[in-house]
Amino acid sequence: MEGCFMILEDLVEEAPALEGVVLYSIFMLPESRSSRTQYLHRFLSAGVTIHGAVENFDLLTETGLLELEALWKLRQLSDRAGPLAGVSRELRDLIG
């Protein structure tokens, strides 16, 4: 169910017994930066590392949050540019 983070919430509750959490993708985390950061802070403060398999990304410390947020921003820019990039490519092909 999109937008539902019940399992993530359960993992946060179990955090003291975990060493790490592997996500298929870091982009499965909440879209809201404040919600996402809140979850990640809770994991990190419990000593739990976060790993994004698709991105080959490891969040080991609080300083890694900046890198994660940079990846998130790049994805947002890419999502916005995606359709525009396709249109400009089509126009270049038409113009020749």
C-alpha cells in the first residue's frame, strides 16, 4: 500500500535488536523529508545502519544523511526533467 509505513514503523520499534536494515531502494522511504529524516534519526540513534540495495548506498552515521538527501534531490530533479528531456529529444529529431 503506497504511503503506508507500518513495516518501517515496526522495524524502528525493533531497532535496539537490529544491526542494520536493507531496503530495496532508499526511495522507498517517505517522500516527506521531515518524516524520512525522523525515521533515519531513530535508526541511527539506536546504532542501526541503513542500506539501499539499488543505489548501493550505506547510511552509517548522521553525516551520511546529507549524502542521502543529495541523492533524493537528484532524483526529484531527474523526475522533473524526465518528460522535458524526452520532448526536447523528439524536437531535435524532428528539426534534424
